[in-house]
Amino acid sequence: MTLLRTWSSMPVASDCITKMEFLELTGIGEEELMELIRMEWVAPLRTAQEEMLFLGRDVSRVRKYVRLCADFELSPIAGTIIVDLLHRIERLERRIQELRTLAAL
């Protein structure tokens, strides 16, 4: 007897990583991570067992935060504000490029 699996029964790929993986990938300490969570700058998901899971996209944000804070001796709040502003600038620059491309057509 052959069992056929449908796409709907296949496991969904996850972009979530464990706390330990997140700490390793970002180079941040657990205490500093908890501070970012308290500030609601990083918002982990929770499993049924109350384990924290983090989104892969937050890894690059936190890496940028770590570099900025270390290089310029910034406070955590200053580091998060700068990373958020840099992200906003990147989005606006992409949008400007899209509009220029449309205008050239």
C-alpha cells in the first residue's frame, strides 16, 4: 500500500531559531538579550513549553545593534533607535529607486 502525502500535510518550513542559536548567531549575551526583550525591541515567540523562539530576520538587526553599540559605545536604547532609523532609510531608498524605475518607463 502506497501512502501519498499532500502538500497540506507536509511540515511548514520555519524561520524560527532557539534562544541558544540566536545568542550564538548574534554574539549577544543572554542578559543583554533579555534587556532587548524587556524594551520590546526583540519579541520572541513562545512554544507550548514556554521556550523562546526567535525570527531569523532579527539576527541581522541584533548583529547591527551589537556592532553599533560596541563601535560607538552606545546605550542599548540609542543602539536600537539607530538600527531602526537605518532600516527606515534603507526602505525609503528602495522605494525611491522603485519610483525612479517606474518614472523611466
